[in-house]
Amino acid sequence: MKGIAHFISGVTVASFCPWAVEAAQNGNPVYFILGAVAGILPDTIDFKFYRFFYKHDIRVEPQPYQLDPQPIADAVAQAVSLAMEGKRATLKLASIKLGADDWRQYSMKIDPEAGEVQVQFGPIVSTGQVPQPDSMPDPRPVAIAKFDAPILQSYEPTYTVDIFDGPSFAFQCNEAGQVEIDFLPWHRNGSHSLTVGALLAGIASFWTWKAGVVVFGAYVIHVIEDQLGHMGSNLFFPITKKRAPGLKLMRSGDAFPNFAGVWLCCLLIFWNLYAGIENPLYHFTFIRLIMTAMMIPFAIFGAGRWLLLRLDGEG
């Protein structure tokens, strides 16, 4: 899920703690701040620190105005070959920045059945990933590099490289003789671990056990949310060495699950603060709140979206 979803989830966890609500009513928001920080901390560790120290054996930096996809395909095939030789190979595909808000997009597909890597350049996109009109390169050759190895993918076969920092991969041969491909090997490992969350909670407990409960709850909810996606997390690092596969119910960038999650968190925070008021002016139940503020509006939205898609399909 997106950072804002993890942030608000941590605040929500804190709102379930009576001492956090009581402290906030007395003008001390420290437990809510702890929840927010712990909720966003795993991704902060990875994206703001760890990825800058992660070493890559092969680094590909395509030239902005020499759109030759073959070196990219060859580099991926080389990483597969190194893995088959028993070496763990890490690969970085750099993005192509053309200006302050312009990026050249390209795709990389690993096809295990054909035993090949396919790379093709796409349009120029903005930082919002909106393609520019008439920016598709002409011609659009597809570079192909062959490899001879069984592949085990933990994510998806096709990767799109466009904005910000490009993706990283780790290639390693497992005991079954398959080359395992890990997407973003520096992400969701030690930082996304229940044991690390327990360690941080223990440190926070030196101040007060209440802080430890908030930190652990906010950290764990981040890991659980990420486990709903494709990549998964290394749940018990350092006891476990690999990421456990995700449930593949959503993708981290999907708009609707992120919006629904953030909205639900806002409602839960509202309810927990409301429940902490001794004599509220207006009385309502939790069921009424959820039905009025979430279930009914989302049902209307879903029905409207279904109708528009159906009309668009018929047109």
C-alpha cells in the first residue's frame, strides 16, 4: 500500500489504545505520533536509507537518445546465466530521465516458456505516468536475448520502467535448479519483519509499556497490509531468510484499495475519539457510522462504476 495508507494505519492503531486517546484529550499527542512513525517506518528504512547502500553486480543505464533495447535484454540474460553458474547476481535497470518532468518508458518481459528476455521502448511519460502525444519511438524494435534456465518468478513476468528510480532484481539458483527472480530484493526484508517490530517495541517499552504496545501494533499492521499484495515480506527476519509470498489480493499502487483503506482508517479514528467523549451531544452506533459513511457510498460508487463500464463496453 502507499505511504499515506501506512501512515494513517499507524495513527488508527494508536486510536484503539485508551491511554493514547486520554493523553490526546489532555493535549499530549505523543502516542498518535509514535503510531504514525512506526506505521511508516518500514518503508522509510528501505526507500530513504537501505536502497542507497544496496550493491548491484550489473547496472544498466540506457542512453536517452540512443534507443537500443538490446543491451538491456543482454544484461538480464547475463544475470540469469550467472545464477545458473551458482552465483547470486543482482541487476539494476535505471530509468531514463529526459527533463524535469519527462521520462522515457520501457518494458522488460521475462518469458520462461520461450526462454528469452524481451525489451521494448515506449512513450515519453510525465512524472504522473501520463504518456505524451506522438512520443512513441518509430520504429519500436523488440530486443530478444535467449537464456537456458528454468525460471521461478516471485512477482510478475513484465516490468515497466519509467519514473524515478528504476527497479532492482536478484537472480539466484535454488536447490531445485530453478533461477529465482526477486523483484526489489532490498525491499521488505529485515525492515518488514514481525521480530524487528517486537524489538523496536521492546526499546520503546523502556520509556513505558504503553508506547511499546503502540509501536508494535503500528509496525505489525504495516507488515500485514503489505502481505495482501504480491511481493510479501520476510516475516521473521533474521530467523527466516526469504520473503513469504503475498496473498496477491491487490497491488501496492492500486487506487481503490488504498483509498478505501485510508477512508476506513479515518472512520475508525473518528469513532475511537468519539467513544472517548464522556457526554457527546449526538449519539450514534458504530454500525450506523460504517453504513452511512462507508457501506452505502461505496455501494453507490461500485454500482455506478459497473454501469459506466457496461455502457462503455456496449458502445
